[in-house]
Amino acid sequence: MLPVLEFTQPQMSIFNGTLSWAVAPGPVPQLHSVEILKPTPFGQQTLWSVVLPGDETQVVLPPPAVQQLRDEQAGESLFVVVYSSLSPKFAYNQWTYDTLNGMSWSAFT
């Protein structure tokens, strides 16, 4: 099992575009899938997403994305989800979106 992460940014203030987290000691994941989600009656709507190497603990959204979120989602409740995973067959030079499928993971958080 991978260690649980704890968000360090944003805190309860204005979102400036930086998402960061701290990870407890333990195995380092191979990748993180980071998503900003909006709950809807029909399920979660992905507003922004990125895939990062597992040793990253921060991502900064591009300024146009931050501005669009501010303009279009003002007053809405949004959620940030980070899926961290280990995949025995993972290789960056042969990466595909299938890597984000939980069936290929040996550990996740």
C-alpha cells in the first residue's frame, strides 16, 4: 500500500493555481493522476487533469486555467483528487492511458 498524502495547498483561502501535498514515508508511486472535479447530479465532472511522475508533490495550473475556473466556477464546490499508483509494467517511454486503469496497479492511494 502506498502512503496517504495530505494537501498543503490550497488552504482555506483564494486558490492561486498551486496544488501541493506532503506524503508520509513509504514507497514512492510511479505516477500521480491529479483531477479537479465538480460534483453534478450525474456524477463528477472533470474540469482539469494532469498526470505527473510519482516523485512530484506539486503542480501549478496554467494561469488561463486558473482564470477560467474562477470565471466559470465562482461559488461552486470543487474537489481535488490525486490517484497515486504503482504499476509493475509501467514504463514512461511506453506510457498510455491504460496505465491509469486500476487493473494494472499493484498498489494505490
